[in-house]
Amino acid sequence: MGFRRGAKIYYLKGVAKGYELGLEAGSVPAESALRALPAVETPEIEIPSEEEAEEEEEEEDAAENAEKIDDTVAGVGKSMKESLLADNTVVASNNVMEMTNSHTKEMGMIPYLPEDVNEILSGKGQLFDSPDIFKQALMIFAASNKFSFKYLDNSKAYYRVVCKVEGCPWKLTATCDGGGDVVRVIGMKNEHIHNASDGSSYKATISSKQVGLFFKNKIVQKPSFLPRDICNEFENAFQYRMSYKQGWRAKEQAKECISGPPSSCFHLLPWMCRRLEDAIPGTRAVWTSDEGKFKQLFVSYGCSIAGFKYCRPVLKLDACFLTGYYRGHCLSASAHDADDGLYPLAYAIVSSENDDDWLWFLQNLKEVIGERRVVLVTDRNTSLLNGIIKVFGGDCNAWCLRHLKENFSRFASSKGFKNERRKAALKIVDQIAYARTENIFNFHMGRLRGMDPDLAKWVEDNNPNHWSNAYFPYKRWDKMYTNLAECYNNWILPLRDLDIMQFMTGHVTKLTDMLVRKHAASCSWKLPVGPQIEKEIKEHQLVARKYMHRPTSPTEFTVLNTHQKQFAVKFDQRTCSCLAWQMSGVPCAHACRAIQNSGFSIYDMVDPMMCKSTQILIYENSMSPVPLHDMPPLSSFDPSNLSSYITDEGVTCTDPVINPPSTKRGSGRPKKRRIESQTQERDMVNCSRCREPGHNRSTCKAPIPG
């Protein structure tokens, strides 16, 4: 049996508190409606008489309804929170009421309105937990009834709202009881007088803060939720199209509601660094400030440091820009695991790629690595090169081949090398970089000199000892590019738009998931090597099919390639005279041919640092959980003394004051799309006028055929 129209329930606890429930008979079952409501201590039922003749009948129905309410609430009262979460009937929020049941459609985090929108604002005596909830209800009510409103009084003590249409009698007044946050409606005249012109010129009254609160939980779950997504979902709910600017402001308000103002997140930085070092043994998390303003942050987790001991001693260094409120750059150092996958070692958040920031990052990285000799592959950034020379020495600096080829491509273009000729020159530069011996290096240099002496001179002037295998003094495992660093930049892409605290917590979460996932995957490998190493071995075996080999001893062989050149392969030393096996750690094509029918397993010839056992050792150091439940709320900081705050346990802690960095935002829209490489293959443009490649119709200079 349903409730009669006009039956009202007051003083509802939780997120639904203060909203009146007026349900028509037969519209919503009483039991399913009450399951979506927290327990009430003393429900009050108020039944206005419709006619004098039916007064006794209404009193009987009211008594029966009150008895049903008591019975239903008593059954739901115990462990209400657990049951609601289990049934997904109520999504709790501090700022917005969100109910879901079979009679309420949902769109994202914005609930569609019930059939009777007047239930949202029902009139005098209605209570709301806070001014924000009151303003949200008012905005929803107006958007659903398609009218605009304005505040004549908008203070915490008193609210007076009227319809924007001149002469319309609709109005609402409310006040906060006892100076608290609870808002009580003291008067409402729910009547409109609009003509056709007023209806056609309707424009919704929208507050970016209130709209942002609707999408707060959505943005917490999906930080990449876009402003246009907010606009689309709002339009689906209220049939009104928000502008992109309104959607952007709503998202900014939601982000501020989640983590506080962007400037305040730096107050928690000392606490977060200390917590990381306490929770994860061996972690290095340090920061610096300049005159009380944030300057630099370096983080390397203890589990990453322990796992890097089993990785190959090659690090890819790079930086990417951050797109958050204060911008900045993220410096990173990444290693290869046993299957050539990404293994993040350390990162830093700094203002820019300048000499001081790179030097500070490398000094902290040196503390993490210790005395182990490593090869640092870089993109030839001037500040980075200067820092490496000061901290690690210049010999260990290997230059990225892609960046070198970009510079060479520009130089070749300036010399008139276009299209195929430039591609041929770039191919020779590739062969120079991968040359294993001095003779092979000189051979390809002669070919390049034959194309143009200036190109060969450019190569000689750009320090081949930093990028050619023939002259580089250390083993770089054939890691010629910084593509792994680019993988890291893409891996943290969802975090680059967040503030520094969300970045740190998000990075912990992402790395924890990576370590757990890769450890489980490595334990399930059916072969002694990973999928990528297996793929590389098969490629070498495919090339080796055309080779011939002869044994000279049980562990030594001679191999003839297709050009009848002879190479010496020795299993006991894991060497080949082509030097490819020694430099890469994976048997070269000559070794693969010699291993066939030799009785040896090809997996035993792979370097131990690229085998399954090493991969398991790398990822057995999992991330320890980082407790954040007792993170001091931003409200606990004293504005007059930001260095002091009180924790949940009542302990007063003291940290240095950290304010946001001084930054200058550039004009225009920030660039978030990656700049393409000059050596990257691009689609050829064909002119639709003359049908010739290399230009389009607007720049075509060919004569029009007669």
C-alpha cells in the first residue's frame, strides 16, 4: 500500500537528510523506497486533510502508514551502511544526494530526476544538510522545470530567490537554523506566470561549483574525465547544453573539492615524503624549497632500488612536461627488465630542465645507484650532459640515435638532400651507429663521404664515441634509443595533469599494480626467457637458415654467411667474431646457426640477466602498502602558522612551510600533443589539381592543362 499525496518524512539521516519524500499511491513501493533511506529515530508524519468528510479515513490510513514505516525502518536500521553499499542502492557523498533504484535512472554520477520533480523542493519546513546541498537542489529543480532564477539575498544567514522572468510570482526564502549549516525553507510560492517568449528564451541558471560537485566521484574514479563529457552528461539529464567553458570550470571546481586548492597541496609534501620512507624500506624521498617555495622533489622507492640490482646497467634519462596548475617537468630514470620491459627507478618533479635541476636529480640518482657503473642513454640535452660529466663522468654517456638522426636530417636537408637521398644517408648513419668494429665504421664512413663530404664531416664532429658501438667504451646492450623513457612518459600520462600530491599517490598505485602484474606474469612463463627475448631469438634463427657451419671442436664452430664471410663462434665464452652476441646478450644469427644440431640449448646461451630467473628476482621486491588514512586534512593547517598541524590522534606535528612555486604561465592553450620526430615517416601529400606528390592544391604552381 503506497503513501497518499502529501505524506512527508522529515529529518532523514545521511546524504538524503532534509529531502522530503512525497510519493503518490502506487507510484513507488514503500519498502523499496525505505531501503534507500537511512534509519530514522523519530519519523514524523503529517497528513493534510483534503475534505472534511474523509478526515476519519485519512487518519486511519496515516496510522497504518506510520506503522509500516516503523516496521520497515526497524529492519533496515542495523548495519545500514554495509547493506546499502552491498546493494548499491545509495552512493554516499558529502555534498550530493545520489539514489539508485528501479525507479530512478542514472546518468554517470548525475541522477535523473524522479517523475515528480517537485519532490526536490516541496516547500516550507524542508531541511538541507548544508548550503551546498540546498543550492544543488535549487539548481536541479529549476533546470528540470525549465526556468531561471536569481538570488536577491545570498548569505549563510538568509536566502531569497525569485524567478528571473519579470512579474513571475515564484519565490523561495530559506535560512540557516541556529547559525549552523542546516538550511531550512521558510517559505515557497511554487507558481509561475510565463508566456511563450519566456519559454523560448529560457537559459538555465548554472553554478560551476554545484555542477562540479555532481561529478566529483566520477572524476575521482576517472581523472581523464573531460569537460565535454560533463557537458554531454548534463545535457542528457536536463536537456540543456552547457558551454565548454562551463564544463571546464565545473571540472576545476570538482578537482578543488577533491584535493583542496592547488596551492594547498604543497603543505602535505613533507608528510608524504616521510610516510613513503617509513612505509617502504630503503626509499629515498627528498625535497627542497627556496625561500619557503617548492623547488624540487626526488622519489625512488626501496623496492625499485632493490630490483634494479638485477637489471642490466643501462638507464634511460628523459624529461616530460607536466600539465597541472603549476606546470613544471618530470625527470625520470628507467631501466630494462629481463624481458626488455619498462622498469621505473626514480623520478623528480622540478620547474624546468635547467642545469641546477638536472644536477640535483643526478646527484640523488647517484646516491640510489651507489658505486655500480651504469650507462646513461640521453637525448643530448645540454643541461643533462653537463650534469652527467660532473656526477658520473663523460665516458658513460650514450647518446640516443633517434635524436642524433633528427639533427643529421636537418643538416642533410640544408645541403639539398631530399626524400630518397636523405633516407639513404640516414640509413648509412644507422649502419655507422651499429658498427661493431673500427673497420666496419670506416667502411660506412667512406660510403657517406662518397655521397657528400660535408655529411661525413658532420658525423666526425658529433663525437661518434658517444653513439657508435665501435668506439663506445662500455657495453650498452644494443640500447641505442631512449624509447623506453618515452614509454615512461606515456605511462604517467594520466598523472601529468594532477597536483603534486595526487601525482605521488597515483604513482605509488600505478607502480604497485605494475610490480604485482609483472611478477605474476614472469612466474607463468613456460620458457626460460620472456616473450620479447624469444621473439628476438626467432628473428635471428630465421636469418641463420641461409648460413652454413662446421664444428672445429665440441664448443667452437665456423659459420659462413650468404656473402661467404667466415665467423668464429665459441659457446664456452658466449662470443662471436661479429661481436653482436657479446654486445646484446642474445645469440646472434651466426651463433643460432652453430647451435642447431649441436646438442646445446639456445636458452643456455642467453645472458643470465635476460632469463626468467632474473625477471623473478627483479619483481619479487613488491611495493609495501602505504597507509594514507591518517593524512592530515588541509583544514587542519593553521593559516597563520602553516608549519603546525594536528593529526587525527591529536599529535601536533611541525614541518617547514612549503608554498607553491613561482611560475609564469605562457600565453595560449597549453600544448599536450607530442611533437613528431623529423625522421618519422609521414604520409605523402598528393595535389588534387596536377596529381603530383609533394604539395597540395592551394600551393600548386603547375600550369593548368589546356
